Amino acid sequence: QVQLVESGGGAVQPGGSLRVSCAASGGIFSIRDMGWYRQRPGKQREFVATVSGVGSTNYADSVKGRFTISRDNAKNTVYLQMNSLKAEDTGVYYCKMWGALVDYWGQGTQVTVSS
């Protein structure tokens, strides 16, 4: 059974930076792609960024140029570097890892951007 453990969330002032991480353990051979999603207060969960098994990345328009997704296959870990954070980036950030037949989610980590 694959488990995803997230870390690195917290509180930061507008304009600041945070990096969140998500490490997988268990039957990770089935995982191909990785990504981050978020749920902002009062809104549905939404796509933030993904990185494919061959390293192709994709970003939501709202975070392009500010967030960077990366992965370390040796550590079975995906990262999200968040710069120039805005108040509207506040929310719970979830990692997701998936393959052809499987789909796994992390428990979520809170990111709060406030002065």
C-alpha cells in the first residue's frame, strides 16, 4: 500500500516563499506522474502543477512564474517551491501520485499567506 507523507507547509507573509514536499513509500513501482492540488477556503480542490514521469511540467495559470514543481525519483519525492506568495494562495495543499491503474493522495498540508 502506497503512503504519501507531506511536509513543509506553514505560515508566511505575502511575497515570501515556502517549499512543500511529498514522499511516497510502499508499492511505488506503480507510480508514473506526480502533482500538487490545493483547496482554498470556500472553494473546491483545484489543480496547481504536475510533473510527468519524463519530467514534463504543467502549471495552473495562477501560479505560472511563481511556483516550480520538481521530483527526485531516487527519493520518491515531489516538491513544490512557492515564491512570491499571495494571500489567495492560502489553502490546504495535497500531493497526488498516479499511474495507469493507481491513484494516491497525501493527507494535505496547510499553507497560510497573511500579513
